Amino acid sequence: MNRTFKATVAGLTGVLALTACTSTGAADSESTLSVVAFSVMESANEPVFEAFEESDAGDGIGFAPSYGASGDQSRAVVDGKEADVVHFSLETDVTRLVDEGLVAEDWKDNPTNGIATSSVVVFVVREGNPLGIDSWDDLVQEDVEIVTPNPGSSGAARWNILAAWAHVIGNGGTEKEAQQFVADLLANTPALPPSGREATSAFVEGDQDVLLSYENEAILAKQNGEAIDYIVPEDTLLIENPAAVTTDAKDGAQDFLEFQTSPEAQEIYAGFGFRPVAGVDGVEIPEVEGANDPAAPFPAPGQLWTIDGDFGGWGEAAEKFFADGEDGEPLGIIPTLIEESGADAQE
């Protein structure tokens, strides 16, 4: 049975603003799970927390979530931030914790390969799409101004940039042509907000033409009454967001992690615009208010690129594209292009 699922949120400038920490349910610290997540999960997580608290496994459990840019959140856990469950934009933000002994090496050994939520890269435009933006090539025209977050801190930014790269390479272009395409895209991007959520807020409060974003962010903005539309391009990149428990997690953390990929939780996430992850059976897609077609909210792109299939996995992609030049190592392709572009990489 289809259900219309509307996000119970009150506007981008309020509910969509980042929060350092809120809590639900039980107040006892031993039964309160610290969930450290990337910024765009904030609104969707609240009903998932509530549904878990109402389950047998979640009886007596409460939550103390923290949200921010994915890379910043991961580094904060390394620096001692309390975490029982982590939910990040990128696999590399989890493997950083594996390298530090904070997450077990077998964290991906489950039916979803460690993935808790998924989406695709889309173009968010002003209501009515006044510039007629339709394809990746439209984004590099001289009269187009773009918002995308900073790939130094934001996982969303890395998905966006690699989607642009895959558009060129996947359609027969050379790496030199891909670099030029990304350079032209960055030349149209005057500022790089720190996180995907802050990029959304900057776009809805500003006057730029296009926001590169998760599909779920676009849907949530429309659910909040923002005057935007979005385009799923003919070719785009599959976004897969991993989650894991930490090695010293409290009781209940593993149960919650497993609940996140249950049909019930995936249906809740779908109501906020997230595509159900591969490996979860029995998910009934609800009608999703804010989607281009609420009754069929997740159209299949003509070509869906993947990190594993088209970039050799995040281990290879992170080093090639996003290396930060520490310890005398060369900068990756994207930080080099950002330096050359003069874009304001906000932190």
C-alpha cells in the first residue's frame, strides 16, 4: 500500500541548519547512543530514531546525534568525539576510523556491504528552470553560476565532482578533457560551502543558478516549500553512504545499525528522498512529496556510474582525485584544480 510521506520539517533556515547535538528518548548515558553523521541525514534520522525506540530492540534506547560535514565528523571521531554509530557520506571517512582501530575491519560484512543510505547526483535549479538547464554540458556555459560544497570537508562535494568527471570519461573523453571540464565547472563556482547542507542553504538563500546536490536534498527542499526544481541528468553517479558501529559502542548500537537497513527504516528514508539501498528486500516505495513524480520518485538514469565500477573503488579514487598533499605527497587532481580556479573553499 502506497503512503504519502511528508518530511515534518519547518524550513531550511531553521530545521535544515546544522545542529551540534540533540537527544531523544532515554536520558541515561549508558542507554543513549551517540550517532555521528554527515549533515544531510539530520531531518531523515529523527523519525528513524523514533521508529527504532518503538521496536523491541530499541526499548529504553535514546539518541544523541551530531551532524556536520562528513570528513570533519570522521576526523572529530579520531580526535576523541564520542561515537557509537557513524554514518558518513564516503567510505574513506569510515576507513579512516578502521585505520585508527575505532571501527572493525569487517564492517562491510553485511547484506548491504556497509551501505545505509543511497542517492544520485542531481542539478537543483530555480523554480521553472529559467535557464533551461538539462545536461552536464549546460553547467560550463559562461552565464551559469554554480554552488557545490568543498571537497576538502564534504563528502557530497566529492560525489558531485566525480559525477562530472564520469560524464566526460564515460562518454569517450580523455582525462585531459575531463580535467578541463571540471576546471570549467569550478570556474563557474565562486564559493565552496563546507557541507552539503550548508551548500543547500547557501543556494536557497542566494541567487546562483545551479546547486549540485544529492537527489534527497532537492526533494527535502521542495518538501519545505522552497522555490526550486531539480533535474536527474541522463548520466549521473550513484551515491552510497556507509554506516558502522565503533569498536567500543554501547549495547544497542549494532541493533540500530541493522535497523537502518530494515525495510521499515528504508521506507522512512525513502520518504525523505533517499533511494533504498541494494541488498534490502521488501521495501515498499511510498509516494514522496517533493519528488518530480511522487508516485514514481526514483527514475532510473540512462547511465548510472558507480565508484567501484568506474573509478576502481574509493581507495583508488580518493588518492588520485582528493589527496591533500600532506607529508610531501602531491596534491590530487581536484585540490589542484580548486587552487587554480580561485574558488573560495570555505571551512
